[in-house]
Amino acid sequence: MESSNNENPAISFELFPPKTEKGVEKLKLVVAELNALHPEYFSVTYGAGGSTQDRTFATVDWLREQGIDTAPHLSCIGTDKDEILDILKRYHEQGIHRIVALRGDLPSGSGLGGLGELNYANELVALIREHFNEDFHIEVAAYPEFHPQAESAQADLDNFKRKVESGAHGAITQYFYNADAYWRFCDDCRQRGITIPIVPGIMPITNYSSLARFSDACGAEIPRWIRKRLESYGDDLDSIQAFGADVVTSLCRQLLEGGAPGLHFYTMNQSDSVLQISSALGLSNGAPAS
């Protein structure tokens, strides 16, 4: 289990690059609202095979212009080493000091021949370490309910340990709604000598149908009792969002009281639910209420 000394948990927020000018303007408003919570950083996603590369750069550039600490995602599938190093050099010159290093998914329609020079996140972490030493704080992904493509729970833990041994400083988990899965994962990691901070990824519940589709695809479990309650609300979005806020707030409270080192919110470029949850937790000033 994580340390229980958690008077000032770090919070951070994930964004995705907007596709339209309207989306850009909305994102700016969302960032302004969330930045008032004094997050440690905002992360920015990076599409399969770098498919959103230009939009990721634009979003990162704008955040840095606002003086906001930013952690770009960087995936290695379908990208050669020289291109990855060019991207890292660009970020280094911008004063960016945190990277979320991921394997990434194959672009739609790509076969095995499109994997590129690096096939796994631990290889990406090692490349960053080799060329930039300690210039970047490297976050990697963790899966308390195990990666959907993992051969077994043991194999997934072994894969995670390889990323850590390659030089990762911290980890952000896939979202989950069962705190016991997180604590068990942390215990398993400690038994393997893994001591880096493992920050829970938090997904607010705002739309059941989209959450169910996404969860089925990425291997995140929605407990049956939560699914049944959400299904019972039908198209009543207000009830879905109210129930979802209660469930996620309770989860976050359990995690923080148990000693989780922070919370990383998957915002989906929305602020309302995150603000509601943060307020209920007393995180409105970047720290829990005394």
C-alpha cells in the first residue's frame, strides 16, 4: 500500500488535442477553470502512430505560452528513433521536463510491419534515458486490472517492472472504479521491489453509453452494481452525472485517505465533473481542506 502521509496530494489533468477551432476555444476555457485548482501539470495525449502529432504540438505550445507545466504523451509504435529524438529535443528546448512515455496503439489498418524501431514502452523509456539522462521526469502507464493484451497478470506485472527498471520515475494508472484493485496492484509492485509513485487515473462518469464502450475496449471494469444503476437512469443525464459524481468522489476519498500519492483526472476536455469532485474533496486550492 502507498504511504499514508498524504497531506498535499498532487493532482493533474489529461487533455486531448482539439480537432476544430470551436474545440480549441472550449479547451482554453476548460484549462482556465482547471488551472485554478493549481494542478502539478496538464498532460496532452498523442494519437496512434503520432496521428495527432501536429495538434498535440499546438496544444502543448499554447499551454507552455500560458506558463503551465505540461507533460506531452509520447508513444513509440510506428515511429522511428530519429523522429522520437527530434520530438524530445523540441520539448527539451521548450523547457518541458515531464513526458508520459507509452507504447501506443497501432494506427487503424496497420499490420505488424508498421511497428517501427521500438515496440515497447520500456524501450522508449530507455531511449529517453540514454539521450537525455535526467532531463525528463518520465511517467509510464500502469494497469491495476491488467492490460487487455497481457498474457497474464504475472506477465503484465513483469512488463511494468521492465518500464520501471528502464528509468521511469512514476506511473499513472488506467482508470478503475474498484479501489481494492489499485491497492492490490501497489502491494504486488512493492513485493517486486517497485517503489515509484503510482498515481491513480480517475475517469469522471458523465455519459454511461460512451463510458461502457470505452471501458470494454480498454479493459477497465465497471462494477456490476454501478452498471445497473447507470442503466436504470436511461437517458436521464442529470441523474447519471449526479450518481457518477458521488461514486467517483467516494473512490477518490478512499484512495487519498489510504495514501495514494495523488489523482490524475481523465477530463475528456470537460471541467464540470472534475470541479464538482475536486470541490467535494476539498481540493479547490490544490490541497485537501484542513
